[in-house]
Amino acid sequence: MPVDVAEGLAAVRAEVEGACRSLVLATPEGVRACEGALKRAAEALRQGRRVWDWQPAGEAAKSETARLQIVIRRASRLLSNASQYHAGWLRILSAMTGGYSPKGEAVPISGMWRMSIEG
């Protein structure tokens, strides 16, 4: 049975909105939740291109598309800001631990690893 385009887009939008809420939390768990929500949204869009009933898609689908675009832009801004924030802290940490190069730039941290400990 074909799925209504507007309903399908609304479900995708709900996933992206969930990703945004997770990003606003700014916790490692929130970032992991965001990743999962964005993957589910992308997969739903891929699947939707094949199974949604595009023929009768009208104003409701156009409206939902516009709402989805707004939420995707918000997620993009949140991800970009998070990236810039962490890059800034990495520069500060590099300067604090490695000092500065003769050109006045922070010396990069060598052997940078990611670790997550739960307990």
C-alpha cells in the first residue's frame, strides 16, 4: 500500500527534530542519539523515494517539504556550531600542552585518540 508523501516527510522531519533536540543537549549521549536519528531519517528518505505515492502529492507535501528543509538547516547549523566549538577547544588544548610553533600557531597534539568510558 503506497504511503502518503506528506505523512512520510512528516516522519522524516520528526527524526531530524529528534536529532536537533539531542544536539542541543550537548552530551556524548546526545551526539550518539543524533547520529542514529539522522541515519534513520536519511534511510527513510531513500526508502520513501521508492514507496511513497508521489502522484497525488499536493500542497500538504509541499508544506511538509518546506518544514523538513527548515529542520534540516537547523540540524546543519547545530552540527556546524558543535564542530567549531570543539575545534576551538582543540586549538586551546594544543596551545596549552604543546606550546606554539615559531610562526605563532598552536602545535598540534600528536597521537590524538578518542575514548569513551562508561561506568
